[in-house]
Amino acid sequence: MRAGELLRFYRKRLGMSQLFVAEVYGVTERTIRNWESQEREPGFNDVVTIVEKIFKVPLDQAWEELRDDQAKYKAAA
């Protein structure tokens, strides 16, 4: 699992747009898009700040929920 996957998973789960997250965090929409598409890797501090301050979820909980979601997807396939 990569940090961009986590950002995309939680952003979509909360119904936030890339533009919204970018504006709140103070980066460009392109930056968020690049992180989510894994063209670029966000820094650890970027991930922690976005997940905990914008998404309002503890980082360890967010990773666990992504892992559980991916496991359900694989089991259904």
C-alpha cells in the first residue's frame, strides 16, 4: 500500500474533491492528483497532516481501514 492510495481512498470515502483537499492543505489540485496516481510520493508529514487534520482520522486507523477494504475486494474477486 502506498500513501497515495490512502489519500485517494479516504478522500473519496468522505466525498471530498481533489480541489477541496488541495485548497484546504494549500497545494495545487495537480499535486493531489499526482500523489493519488502515484506519479509523485507525498512526504510523511503531508500524509499525516492531511489524514489527521483534514480527514479527521488517526493515521493508524486510516491504514487499517484501507487494508480491510482491499482485503474485502480481493475476497470478492
